[in-house]
Amino acid sequence: MKKRSNKGFTLIELMIVVAIIGILAAIAIPKFADLISKSKEGATKGGLSAIRSSLQVYYGDNEGIFPSDSLTILTTDGKYINEIPEAKLPGTGKADSSDVMTYSSMTTAGAFVNVAGGAQNDGGWAYANDDGVSNTWGNFLVNCTEEDLKDVVWSTY
């Protein structure tokens, strides 16, 4: 007579494994979401740096003159930069945008004084294209007066 051996997992063992997986998922998912937000912030800061660099090259090529448009001249023929990158602002409720709002100056409270070109604090970018305001002319900022994940106001970068 042959003996039958029951091979496999008991119900208790399976329930313990499922509980452990649930605990690990509860810990890992919030950390993963935080990493996505941090990567979006990093992409925005990298894009800010790339555009500022292309602005400086343009400034050098044009003997001390910044662009007077909304930076479309930078992307023409890809001479300075191929395209304006998107500003990704996680946690602010603003959509990812590569729009450039032009402004002439900023108030002491940090608010933009608009030129024709967009609404303040809509996300995207802000560019000071008014050569008559020498203290802001050529500044390129994030068009957001809300805070990033480290509680720093975006428009101060």
C-alpha cells in the first residue's frame, strides 16, 4: 500500500504571506509616489537650468541683448534649445506646461506684473522681456508662487 503525502501550503501559511505582502505594499506605495513627485521637481529644475543657459548663449551671441519675445527665438532652428521643456509642479494642482508668460517686473511681494502673455501663477514659465526694466530684464522663472516639496516658493528658483 502506498502512503499519500499531502504537499502544498496550508491556509494559515497563505494568509501570513498575503498579510506580509499587504504590509510591504502599504509601506512602499507612498514612498513610490513621493519619488515620482521628486523626479518631476528635478525635471523642472533641470529645464529651468537648460533654458537659462540657452538665454545666456543668446545674450552672448547678440551683444548683450535678451530676446524680446516669449522665447520662440530660442527654439527657431534649434540653435539655442530644441524646445521649451515642461514645468512640472507636483502638489500645486497646476498642469504640466511649457507655456511662457512674459512679465515686466515683480512686486515686493513676489507677484509678477504681466505684459500681454498669460495669467500669473498658472504654471509653466515666466520671462521678463521688458528691456526698460533693467533689474528684471532677462530673468527666467517658474510661473508659480506656491511651494515645492521642500517648502520653497517655485518662483524663487
